[in-house]
Amino acid sequence: MPTKKIIIANLKMNLSLSQTASLARKFKNKFTAFNKGEVVICPATLALCRMAEILKGSRLKLGAQNVFWEENGPYTGETSVSSLAEIGCQYVILGHSERRMHLLENYEMIHKKVAAVVKSEKLTPIVCLGENWKERKTDRRDFVLVEQLWQALSGIDIFGDQQIIIAYEPIWAIGTGTAIKPDEAEYAHKIIKLALNDMFGMQVVSKNFRIIYGGSINPKNVKGFTDLENMDGLLVGGASLKAEEFYKVVKEITK
Ligand code: PGA
């Protein structure tokens, strides 16, 4: 498994095109001398090309927030894996809870997307999963996590060095300003790892998988997440909209 932590900025649909370009320039300046971790920026689809141009020559990598499972054809409004790869994308977020909720992405759709991305060997999928408040309150978190993993990944063959990132994002912590307790994240990551070991075997899991946390991470609370055993990085929403804040998060987690 790569030992460097990975920190992924999910800009969602928060910024206009010009605001995204301006943020990209700020990121590029801030991160010029940075070489400790792997940093990925995921802007809205329409901003990807512009972002790719701006980030050229930097260590910052580009990711998309969604992709379609077919390579081409009559799929109005969709984007293919190849076209993302063509503009320099290396990562893609899949199955984010906001898409599950607002776009009604279901298990089958997410599975098809993960399968298409893995098969293409062109992008690294960032597969999001996590329980909602009710599931947590009724002690169903572990079951929900394992179920979501199985639904997304069962039957998928992993070849060579193909990387897969699992982002544990408790839905009830996203965008609230309050992250979960680090030891709860560590526990959930352990459950995820055990389930992955069951599905793919320990060797594949340690070589091909990383498990990261997402949900209201900011420069203040990130400290608690730095030394966790099963924490390979972070998925950051709100705090990635300001270059300074995001930089602080990245610096802290990669210390
Ligand atoms: P947040 O978003 O950091 O604003 O909670 C994280 C995410 O949804 O990926």
C-alpha cells in the first residue's frame, strides 16, 4: 500500500467557473513546495478542463465527482471514463451520499460505475459509503458499511496495481461542521478493512486499497485524525473551498 497519505478536495457544486479557476491558482501557489502527501482536487465536471490547465506543472492531481459506466453512446448528459482520463483526471468520486440522495443513485448504478472504472485501469475510484443518523442510532452502522461495500465491490476483479480508495463518510457528519470522534472513525475503518479482507484477501487489500475519512474535517479537528492506524487520508468538502484552510488540513494530516 502507498504509505503517503492522500487528501482529496471535493469542491461539489459550490463555486462558479471563475471562482474555481481562482481557487485552483491559489492551490497551485500554496502547494508549490509540498511533497509529503498526495493531494487531489475534484471540481465540478464543467471546471475540469480549466482546472487541468491551471494545475499543469504542479504536484496536485485532478479528480472528477462522477462518471458514467458506459464508454460512449446515447447517454445524454453523461461523461465517460476515457474522456476524464483524456483531460488528465486520475481519480473519480463514486457513490457520494449526496448523489445517492438527490440523484437516486442506487447500489446497482454505483456497482456498474465502480466496475467500469476498475476495468478501464485509467482512473482510481474513490468509493464513498457511510451510515445515516438513524442507522447509527439503531446500532446498524457495521451492517450498513459491510452491505454498501459488498454492493459496490462484489464480483469485481482487481488487477496489478489498480488502486481503490474507500471513503468512509458518515452521512450525519457531512457538512455539519462537526466531525465524528477519531476513535469512531478508526473503528469504522477497521470494520471496512476486515470486510475487504474477507472479499479480496489481505494481500490485495494492503496493496490495492486505501481507506480515508470524510465529514466536516477542518484545520481545528484534523489533529485528532493524524495518528490513527487505519487512516490513509481524508476527503474534505467545506474546508477545501479556501486554499489556506485546505493547506492547513493537508499539512497537519501529513505531519
Ligand atoms: P464536508 O464534506 O467536509 O463539507 O463535510 C465532505 C464530503 O461530503 O465529501
